[in-house]
Amino acid sequence: MYALIEFAGKQFRVAEGDSIKVPYIGRKVGSKVIIDKVLYLDDGKNKSVGNPNLKGIKIDGEVGSHGRERKVVVFKFKRRKGYQKKNTHRQEYSMLKIGKLGKVTSPIVVTKKAESKTTKKKVAPKKVAATKTTTTKKKVASKKAVATKTTTTKKKVASKKAAATKK
């Protein structure tokens, strides 16, 4: 009898009495862990596949010990640039002892909380926002006026130069 479980984002194949190394769990040694995410269960006669998880199946576990992995060297570099960074770390882990594989005797019923119907108040747009938009329009209009003034003065200067060259 074995099962395929998902624990801490990773998948493990477990059987009764196995010990597996999982990412660190912040619990004391000897505390119980219940694994609900069972993806596949094979009891020798029947094979059950979840979609994505099997409902009503749980696996009991116990935290056996905690430890740290071997040191891993992280070395970054960019060629021909003189950039080199060396860093190391040791990943923490927990050892889980797998207990019984089986069905939940008392099914847990999850109920959705009834959403209370509340009336949402409509908030009128603030007058401050309206004044800001009008000031920006005024600025744009004034910029256009300045632009037209400069073009007309340039035309006047050009016409004066043309008149001076004709004489």
C-alpha cells in the first residue's frame, strides 16, 4: 500500500512506516502532522486517482527530527566583466515519519459563511478632482495661446526681414 502526496509544494511517494525528508516545518519534534493532499492511493487491490486530490483520505505523520543539508555553493559571474559573487547556504529540513494511510472516519464539512447583504453607499466624486481637471485645461489652453503668439511673432520678423532685403 502506498500513496502519492503533495507536501510543501513537492510530491512524495510514501508508504506506512516510511521516513521522508521535507522542507523545514516550524513544529516541535514529536508533534503530529496530518496530510490532506493525497494525489494517488494504491492499496494493492484498488487504485484511486484524485482530481486533483482525493477527498476523504488523510495520512498521519509525526515530526521525527530537524536538520540542515550539506552546504551549497552559489557562484555568480559575468565573463569579461570582472563580476564574481560567491555565496553559500544550508537548507533546513524536517524528517517526517509516515503513519497510517486511510480514510477519514468523521468527514469534515466545510460550510461557506453566508455573505451578508450590505448596501454600498455611492460616493459622489470630489470637487477637488473637478478643479484639478479645469486647471490642467487652462494650462493647456494657455500653452496653445503662447505657441500661437510665438508663431505670429516669427512671421512678423520674417516679413520685416523680407521687406528690408527688397529695399
